[in-house]
Amino acid sequence: MPINQRDRKGRRRGWGAGWADAIRPYGMGWVVAILLLAGMVGCVEDGEALEVQNQDGRLSGTHTTVALEAGPAHTAVFTPADTVTPIWTYTPTCTITPTPSVIPTLTSTPSPIPPTPTSTPLGGGSGQIAFASDRDGSWEIYVMNIDGSGLTNLTNNAAGNWSPTWSPDGRYITFSSIRDGNYEIYMMDADGSGVIRLTDHVEGDLDSAWSLDGSLIAFSTDRDGNNEIYIMNANGSGLTQLTINDADDSEPAWSPDGRLIAFTSEQEGNPEIYAMQVNGSQQINLTNNAAYDRNPAWSPDGRQIAFASSRDGNWEIYVMNADGSGLTRLTDNQAADRHPAWSPDGRLIAFTSARDGNTEIYIMNADGSGVIRLTDNPKNDQSPAWAP
């Protein structure tokens, strides 16, 4: 704007008035700021009055007159005459889109499904019995279910295999075999695989029995001229002789608590049931009878010993307390009943009987009642061993 331009009243408009026109569209706040600056720098003459118009350039009914006086210190004084209402508004140039909240999906936690209850096999344990049989022409080790089903030949060796015994954990079976020329102790997995030889001697080794913890195996051997009881580690090492007698000692059976070994001995001229400490000391005759007593078997709780005896004229199954007292006859049959074996729960006893013409495997209650025949074959089945 020219410096000498006049306003509508004929007054010369200076640089201050020109700047006021220039900034009028930006609002009253900017006008005041610029006028203050102008007064300080001397852009308007001392005492010059300016009118502030609305945005459209017209004087409104209420307006503000600004007087600037530049004194010696160039101090600008603003005196509002009325109230100015700004007419401009702010329009945002962008739109804020809120981020939607993530609504979690609620899922129900399913209740655990209880396991399907399984029935415990009759007699407890895994419900299997191992035994020896010559039904295939030679003596082999077989296993069957407690009801007589599921018959399986484990050894499949024509040389001859006898006297199976389960390890306490049920993973292995030891037995005697003459597959290498004389009786030795062998061990195999419960399915018949992994056969290994534990003993190696020119004389016969028979009648293996496991310790409670499965670390030791007792057996009988005639390597010293007559049958004696030895123990060895479960891998065949660490051989130790327990009995030293001129008579035969055989058929060891380890007590469930691991403290004692029952066995058959002929120290007094006829076979009797003895018990001794696991180091071979304190040998005690439990049966004290002139007849033959053989095949000792501990009850699972260690309180009783079942055995076979001919004291009543033929072989029958008896039971007595662990100290030899409380003798009870369980079977009463004209044929021979031998080789008792307790079920893991102590409620049943398996045994061998010839009551039907040849030796078969039977079971009965621990009191002698409820006799059931498990095998039915024209050949011979004997030496049952109940799986843990």
C-alpha cells in the first residue's frame, strides 16, 4: 500500500495502517501483536489512531479503536474500547480414526475326561502265568492269560527248558535250559526275546529265584559235588555260595522282604523246607516231617509259605506260617498236586496237578476252594509262575 494513501476520512494512512489491513483476515489477536510491534519500532506516528474493521472490511456496530503512543521508551499502550469476538474457526485437516479395541474371544476350558477304569486281572498283576510244557514235543517255556487264553511259546528251542521265574518288575524271565549241553540259568525278556546265558559251568545250574529288588538271583547247583544254594548278581557276576552241606540243597525262594531264603534240603535224610538268612546263616527246618516236603513258595505278604508234601500218602499242597506253625492242607486228591505259586494279590494259588490223567495247570483260592483248570492238553504242563 502506498505510504501517502488516505483513508475515508482523508487521513494519511501510514505503514502501520497498511499492516493492519494486511493481517485483518488472521484475527484480532494478530492485529494486536502487530500493532504492539509497530509501536515499538516506530512504524506509526506518535498518537495515530487506527480503526480495526471486521473481516469483510466494514465497520461493525461494536468495534475497537486502538491508540498507540510511542513514548521515549517506545512503549505501546493497548486500550480496548469494546469486546472483540473472533470470527474464525479451526477446521482440522485430518481425521483421527481410533484403533478398535481387541475384544477377546472367550473360550471355555473343557473339563478333564476321567480315564476309563480298567478291571484288575484275576489274582492281580498283569494277569499272566508262565509255565513249562512239552506239548510241542520238547520242554518249552510258555505264557498264557489267567483264563488260559493267549498261549505263547517263548523259548522255541528243542533242547529243553524248565522252571520259569519272573523278575520283580515283570520285564524278564529266568529259566533253566540244556541248550548248551548241560543245565544252565538263562534270562530272556518277557516276550521271549533277548536270551542271555547267566551261568557257565560244566555241572548243572537250576531253580532260579529273584531277590525283592531284582538285583540278585539265587539258584541251586551241583558244581561242588552235590546241590548247594548260591546267589549271583542279576547279570551273572558276583557268585557267592550260601549253603555248605553234604546233602542236597535246592529250590530257593526269596522272601518278599528280602531277609530270608526258603529252600528244600535233605540235611536230615529226607527233603524238608528250611529257611535261612540271605548270607546262609541260621538255617532252620520248618516242616520237621518224615515224609517229603518240597517246592516252597512265599505268600506276597511274607506271612505264609505254601509247599508240596507227601505226608498224607500222595503229593498235596499245604500252607504254613513263615515260622512253620499253623499247617493247613489245601488240596485233597488221589493224584499228585505240586509246584504252588501265589498270585500277586495273595488271593489265589496256581499249582500243577495230575488229577485229570496228566499234569495240568490249575488255580484255587488261597484256602483251597474254587479249583479251576487252566490248561487242557494231552501232554504235560508244570511249574507255573505268576507274573507280577
